[in-house]
Amino acid sequence: MALLTKDGLDRVIQLLVNEGLVDANEVATVQQEVIQTKQPLLATLSSKKLVNNEMIAHATATVMGVPYVNLKDVEMDQNVLKLLSYEVAERSMAVPLGEANGQMVVAMLDVGNVQAVDYLSTLTGKPVRAVMSSSDGIQAVLNQYKGDFTGVQQAVKVTNREVVQKAASSNVKTITQDSPISKALTSILEFAVKSKASDVHIEPLENALVIRCRIDGVLRKFMELPKAIEPALVSRIKILSNLKIDEHRIPQDGQFAVMVSDKEVDLRIAISPVVWGEQVVIRLLDKSGTSMEIEAMGMTGRALRAVMQGISRPNGMILTSGPTGSGKSTTLYALIKKIKSERINIVTLEDPVEYKMDGVNQIQVNVDAGLTFASGLRSILRQDPDVVMVGEIRDSETANLAVQASLTGHLVFSTLHTNSAAGILPRLLDMGIEPFLLASTLNTVIGQRLVRRVAQKRTAMQSTEMQTEEINNIVGGLLPKSQDEVPEVSEDLGYAGLPLANQNSYTLVKGVEDQESPGGYSGRAGLYEAIDVDEDIQKLIISHATSAEVMRVAKEKGTVTMRQDGMLKALSGITTMEEVNRVASDLA
């Protein structure tokens, strides 16, 4: 709500009383209450349902002498919404209404915020004419970004009438098959797919149901629904996932597939009981949206050559590491695609099978049936495989079996949860693998993280003094020293047009923020480091060297670290230094 002076607040209250919208005695009672609670008067009147937000916004606009617009039931044109990105609109609580006479008309919660108006004017390059709307009205417009939410809106409308009434009955299945709920779920999933979200979070609060999407690795709230819709929506998801709809005490996992825009999207469902209900996390696996090309994912230069050398060997282990959601499995798929042929038998053991590949025998782990990574790996080795992919090495038994498989002539791919490539080595030693066995079986270890790519619409800028110092410290030794070295160094590192080293400033890029590029980013790229396990590294393994010692020797031998790879990507206009520091600030 707009910030008001005491005189302005008194005038708003008087107007509401004069119009018969609120009782003067009730206002007086609330005024005494807020003296103790220190809460805003108008917000308290609204929370007590003595007067609604639209009336308050209208009265405030009248007192301030600015136009008012009710947006609660307005369907916005998606082309109009593109005038401001969702992130900007949400952050400023301001939504575009269109252009008129060379001005951008924007509905705002606080029309008196001069800084916000100036920011929007600078961002759009046009003068901004602000009109007032309520928080409910602005949220209703925000909910329409990037999708048709008529299904959700319809479900919300029937919530208080039908859904709640039916929820009192015992036939939950009948409730959840009602078209409003089905359409609401469809609208949410369509939005997620169109936004290229990797996950959808449905989170119950005390008085609301929040929908958030993870886009390019960052969670963003895009919808808040009435609390009453939660049971029916969660039950609908359970039915589609073949889960128990009457079980609310323990976590449940399931999956199903949907068709969105003629694309099949696999959904992995995880439901967990929380304080205010049941939280649902939906992982979206869009097979058509993944390139499965290691070069397109961002691996290049020395790291790419080390990995290609590792997978060209007939046996041994290729291990990739990184935090959850860093693209480890996708990297393994891309590497398998590189070597896949009719002449070799490739068998994978995954939990779950995320992407189905022709010509690859993929096995789904089923712990309840006794099919674990360890037992499955024993079975795989009896199937005459040439290449084995184990989704994750989680325990010492699986680790030992993977080592034995590589010793018996198999090429083994797998992942571990460590912070860096060098961290893989002590982690496996901790699992009880004999150092001499580990040294003789490891081909290549890979560390990776994901950063957001700069959007196609971008602007150039010069690095600050602090950024320049950081670039020189991290990659100054890698960059070309003269113009003659540029072609050779660019080919070696895999990045064209690298600047000369030790400059006073460097040219960087920043994406232009719009609806399709929240924060100025669109898509993701990998930061990679790959260590070729040669004789020197093998000696370190046998001597139980720390990961820091291994990384030091690897850097001396030419390994480009993830942090260095990120800085090279920033200098090449692929990402920004802010992104690199966000995901790799803990790395050397």
C-alpha cells in the first residue's frame, strides 16, 4: 500500500467511514489495538475483514489524487505483460497496462515511490504514468504472466462453493477428477514447461498455497492460491502418480507423463508431509529440450580433450561430481551418446531413468523389490556389457563393484556428490577402495556446476577495479600475453577472441531483463574441470594425498579449474562474473 502521512491516513479513514464502507466504532477499536501491536492500521482493518483491499486502495487513490484501477478480474493481453518482466513487476509490485501517448501506463501498489517510477522509466526507456491498484489486483495480474491460468482461476472460483463442500465427503477420488482441479493442474504444468522450469514446488502455508518454479536453477514464486484448494490439488497429483490418496503421514514418490505443446514431459513426483499440509515437488524431464551434446553444454578446450581421451580407453572409470542439480547425469548421457554404436553393449543402472536413449539398455533401480545399485551392478556384469553406467555411487559396496567392473575390462561411468573433481579421490578412499586399485582404474575425474547464460539481448560494460583484479588473479596466467598468441591460446582453451592478459579493465556483458529472460539470463551452461589421472596423479592417490594437493599438481599440469572456466566464460560473453561467483565462490 502507498505510504501515507498521518494526515493522509486520517483522510482515507474518514472517507471510508463517510462512504459507509467501515464502521467508525470498529475503526476506533482497531486504532487502540494497533498502538499495542505496532501494526499498520489499514492492513489490520483488511486482515480483520472490516474493509477489503479494493476499497482501501480506491480511497487512498482518491485522497492522493491519482487514478485507481481494479485488476482483480481483468484478463491481461500477454503482449502487454511483455512490456515488463515478471521479476521486475513482482519486485516493484507494478504491472504494465499498456502504452498511451508515448507513455507507459503502470499499475502500482505505491504510486508515491518516486524511485520505483524512475527505475521503471529508465528500464523501459519511456516516461511512466502510474495508477493505483490493490495488492490483490496486482497479484492477479502477476499470476497471468507466461501462461493461461483460466483453469486455475476457475478452480479458485469454485473452491469456496463446491470443492470445500465435496471435501467433506469421503469420496476424494471423485473430487479430484472435477474439471476445475484438472484444469488448474494443467495450467500450472503448462506454465512450468513454457518457462523451461526444472522443478515445480507446491508448498502449503497456514492460510495459502504457494506455487514456485525453479527456472535456470533459481526458485521463483509465481502464484498464491487459496488454502482450501490444497487437498483436491494434491489428491489429483496422487491419483495421476498412482499413489495412495488417503496417506498423509509418510513421504510418497511417483511419476507420470503429460503432453504439453505436442511434447511429452516426464514428471517425477515427491510428496512429503509438512506442518501445514503436504508439500509436492515435481521434477520436469523434457527429453526434447536437452541437446545431449557435451560441447553445447559448455565443455570445451582442455577439459573436453581430457574427457575424450578418458572415454576412448576400453576400460577404466569416468566419474563426474558436483552438488545436486549440477547436471552430472546429463553429462554422462552426453558422453554415452559420444561412444554409442552398434558394436558395443551399453547398460545403465539409474534411479530413476531420466532420459530414454535408443540403443542403450536402461535399468530402473527398485529398492522395494531388492534391486539396488549394488545388486543391479552384479546382475549387469553377467549381461556381457562393454560400457556400464551407474547413476550414483552411494556406498562402499557399489564403489567396490564399480572398481571391480573396470578391472575386468569394462568402461564404467558414474557420479559422486563432492565439491570438485579432486574431491572424488579422497571420497572413494574413504569408502574403503584400496589406493592401488583406485589409481589403476580411474581414467578421468570431472567436476561441474551450472551457471545461467546471458540472454541474447545484452549490453557491454567495462569491469570494475575489483573485477579486473579478480580476473587477473584467477585467469591472468591463462590469457594470451600478446596479439600473436591469441589464436593459439583461444584454440587451447576453447574460447574464441580472448582478451590479452593483465589489462586495466576488461569488456564484460550483461543481459537485458525481459519476460523471456528473467534477470537478464536465459538457459544454463556448465563450468567444468577435468583431471586426467596420469602417473603423477596415481602416485598422489597411492600416497593418500589430499584433494588440495591433487588439485595443485593438476593445475601445474594444465588443468583449468571450474572457477577459471567460469571466468573464461564471463570474458567470452557466455555468463557473468556475478553468476560465476554465485555458484563457484567456494572454489579456488
